[in-house]
Amino acid sequence: MVKAIFFDLDDTLLWDQKCVKEAFVATCKVAEERYGIDPILLEEKVRKAARDLYSSYEIYPFTQMIGINPFEGLWGNFLDDHEEFRKMKEIVPTYRKEAWIAGLKAMGVDDPDFGFELGERFPAERRKLSYVYEETFQTLDKLKGKYRLLLLTNGSPDLQNTKLSITPELRPYFEQIVISGDFGRGKPDPAIFEYALSLMSLTNEEVIMVGDNLMTDILGANRAGIRSVWVNRHNKEKNEVIPTFEIKHLEELFPILEESSRRG
């Protein structure tokens, strides 16, 4: 019988991709106003430059293990007490600036000072944004009190806590919040799932994991012997990782939980 639900944060409850997209739109609009360049194309060029730069840094393997993507690097401060995060804190101001300078250059604009300005504008725009999915609070309201809830998220504690401070209504729903950067390993490592189980004093059979990412949330749950619900809102292609259940909308969780309680 399911006693607790582990939720992923980004793009499961919090619409992080939309927050990033809107921050790009607002920042690229400034470049359009200044230089008349195509903001959509500039976003594309900056995203590519950011990915290329990010993967060239020595901290890249660490960011992959903890689960911090290049676009989080464009706005996070990484004020975390860990050697690798300290390295990230030193790298990101230059990284932000270089990504925007390279994006502008790809558009035929050579203006490093403006690149720096945009590199600082993007984090400011991202910090204004808080998009949650329309059904997030409705779903959590129905679950609270019936199930124990834990948030299991990959990332830097400083950055994930910043997201939660921008959307303060989320935090009170959760008995525990587990962030990979605190634990030292990220999803899909089964150890972080086992740690979450130990915090709740539960077995893997008493928990269900809900997340949008097959290669972290679902693969990790599978490895830990935890049933999984893949939230596939955008009709993503399946791969070799098989979730226990697949839904398009968080409200579809309720029939799954009802069936589980009947069996339990």
C-alpha cells in the first residue's frame, strides 16, 4: 500500500522550462531593442554557446552527477558549502558573460560590455518568474493529509531553495525535502532514493515516485525498487527505461493511488 509520494520538482510541479524560456524572451528583447537582432535566433545561439561552454569546464562531470543543467548555470549563484560548488561560484560570472558574448557574436554583434549586461539581466529576469502547472496545488491539496509527501530534487541546494523561495507556497506540503547537492549524489543513483526512504522510515514498497524525467526520476526509482509514475505532458518519445505508470496530467495520479489502495 502506498503511504508516501516522492515528487520531483523541476518540470513536474514547477514549470522550470517555461521560467527559463520567459527569462530568455525578456533578455533577448533588450538585444532586439538595442541592435535590431532577431530575439528568437539570439536565444538559440546563446543556448548553444552555453551548452558548449558548460561542457568544457572541469566541473561538468560534477554538474551531471548532481543534475545541474547549463541554463541553471546562467542564473544560479551556487553559494553552497562544497568544494565543487565553490568552483562553480567562481566560474559562473564569466560563464554567463561569455555565453551571451558568444551568442551576440554569432548574430554579428561584437559588444562584450553588452554581453556582460545581458549576462546579468538574465538572472534578474529568471528570479522574477514562478510558473507552476495549473494542477500542482490542486493535486497537492488533495494528497496532503492522506499521504506523506517528500520532494526529491536534483541540483544545487542554494539554487533549488531559491526556486522554492520564489514559489513559497510549495514548501509546506512536504515533510522532507531532499536535494542532490546536499546528499552528494543525484538521481538516478539509487542511494539518494534509499536515503529518502530512510528519512521517512519507509520501505520501497510503501512509496511511489512521480517525475517527468525518464533518465533520472524513473530510472532511479526503478533501480531502488520503487514504483514510478512518469509525467509525460509533452508526448516525449519512450526509451529503454520503463515506468510503472505513465500520465499526462497530475490529476491522473488519483486513479493509480485508488487502485493501489484497493490492492493493498
